[in-house]
Amino acid sequence: MSAKNKLALSVQYPDTRLQASLTRPKIRKWVKAALLGPAELTIRFVDAAEGQALNRDYRDKDYATNVLTFAYNEGEELADDEPVRADIILCTDVLEREAGEQHKTVEEHAAHLIVHGVLHAQGYDHMEDDEATEMELFETDILETLGFADPYADQAA
């Protein structure tokens, strides 16, 4: 395996509700589709209480959110063979609720949030309009290669 494609992936399910349907091989496929270089990532599925605590403690926002990315070498200039390191936290409660509200399967929404989190880990952001547009287009392209519909299609209508 080339250094560019090297991935060390840990998948944790302290909230076990999605463990049977969102398997490690599926998650690995989604992560690899969004990677631009080597990475050491943890994907962790948590309940609303843990999601809210993490969002409150690290972002000063006292509610559970769908995905949090903790990029440990953010802003660093990485050598070609140096991996991006990050924890990507998905809140099962929010993920399931949003999937229902957006008329998507949990798998579709989870794939989108994981791709989104992996892009954040690699330095992509959506704070400015031009950054948001670039990131959304990249997410849409990646998800299309994985066989998923444009995650922003209904939001644009």
C-alpha cells in the first residue's frame, strides 16, 4: 500500500445502535474515498449526552450536533508521508433524526457526515461562502462516486 493511501482506522461504538448497519468495512470505504493522503482516524458513534458534552466542552455550544471533527495536526504543514490525525465523532441521535427530517436513509446521511468530517480533518472548512461552496461540491463528487445522491439537493430547492 502506498503512503498516499495508507489508513489506520479505528471505529468505536460506545453507542451500539448503528454497529450492525454501519460496519467498519463500509465506513473504511467512505473514509478512503475522501482521503487525499495518509491518515490515522478514529470514527466514534456516541449518544446525545456524550455528543452534547463534547460540543459544550470543546466548542462552547451546549447541544448535541451531528458530527464533530478533532483534527490534531490542523494548520501544520505535513510531509507527503505524514498522516492526518483526527477523531470524528458522530452523534447517533442527531444522525437518525436528521436522516428522517431529510428523507434520507441513515446510511446515506452517515456516509455524508463521515466524508464531511474527513474533509475537515484535512483542512477543509465552510466558514466563508467560497469555502462552503468548494467543500459542498467536493462532498457531492465523493458521495456520487460512492453511489449516493447529492446531499444538498433538497436544501437548494
